[in-house]
Amino acid sequence: MLGEFLATNHDELVKRCKAKVASRNAQVTNGGETEHGIGSLLDQLVDELRDHQAAGPSEMPADVPAVIGTTARKHGNEFLLKGYTVDQVVHDYGDLCQALTELAHERSAPIAVEEFHTFNRALDNAIADAVTEFARQRDQVAAAHGVETLNERLGGLAHELRNRLNSGMLASRRSKTET
């Protein structure tokens, strides 16, 4: 039932998530919507919930499908490239849960506890994967910047040493010719 609710209300949920982001981050300037965002996650959650429903509650898988993690990691990377913060990454996913519960309440849509558990498990794992990738990519950028800065400093030091060495060699030659 929850899978069908998500599928039927896909566009409305995405719209509500966008509104939540806009109201929270009016001052944020970024590159716009991400390719691997909430819409993609919703589609994958629908598939996961349908699979779960077909398998039955006793067959609930321990892990979230790899495709959800892959998409979440791409989403986390897109967030970094567009200048978002880790706070925005987490809130982007949390907005989906809030939008779902608000819409379900408004429409008096029943949500089974097991289905909501599956939804939350997948959402939590997606948040973790997105944040992990965001942090990993940010650390790589910081490390590359650190190496670049170090190379610039070492280049400056080498230039100064070369100047001093050249001055010393010229002084040595001059003192030898004067004696």
C-alpha cells in the first residue's frame, strides 16, 4: 500500500520536498536540482516496497538494495559539486519523510508499520550513503587543495634557495678573482 501511495503521489511529494528546501534555504544559491535526487529515490523506494510486499513481512531483507545506495552516493557527490552543505544533504532526505507523513495524514492514507519500517530503513541507509560520499569527496578535494598549496609553498622556497645559492656562488667567484 505504501509503495502505491508513493507512486501515485510521486510528483506531489517531490513538489513538497522542493518547497521545504526553498523555505529552509532561501539564501542558498546552488546549481539547481540534482539528477539523482528525491525523485529517483522515490522511484527506487516504490520498487523496494513492492518487492517487500510481494515477499511478505517475514522475508524482509536485512540490506537495502544496492541501487538505492548507488543513487544516494551520486546524490551526495552532486550536492558537494553544487556547493551544498552536509546539513542540506541530510535535510533533503528528511524532507521526504516529513512530506510523506504530512500527505498521508491529509489524505487519511493508512500506512502499515512494516511498510513504514522498510521505508525508514531505506531512507536512513540512503542518508548514510549520501553523507558518506559527500564527506569522502570533500576530503579528497581538501587533500588535493592541500597538496597544491604545499607545492606552491615548496616552489616558493626552492626559488628563494636558488636565489640565495646563486648570490653565494657569485660572491665566491668574485672573492676568488679579487685575491
